[in-house]
Amino acid sequence: AAQAVDPYELTPAYEYSYNEKEGKVEVTETPWTVPDEDGVPSYSLLPAAVVVGLIKQIPGALHL
């Protein structure tokens, strides 16, 4: 995904853990992935990125 999209376009996944020593919840953010039908991890894009991509492709698809 790093070659095809910018990091801000990827849907984040959050993982929470409690640090007992500091008494704080720590949040880790990673790109959210889901396996496709072949089991290959696929990245999810935020809706805004998908809409911008769609708008860019419409003129070509409609031969405008």
C-alpha cells in the first residue's frame, strides 16, 4: 500500500493496552487490513480518499 497511497488515506486500526507502571492506557495505531478471498491482507481506505479517487476517474470512465 505504501507505493499506491499516502499513509493518511489508510483506515486506522487502534490497539489499546494498559500500562500498569504508569497507570495509563497506551494506544497503538496501525493500518487496518482485512484478508481478501485469497487470504492476502488488503488495506482499507478512508471514505474521503475513495471519493477523491472516484472523482478523478469519472471523466475518463465517461470519456469526457
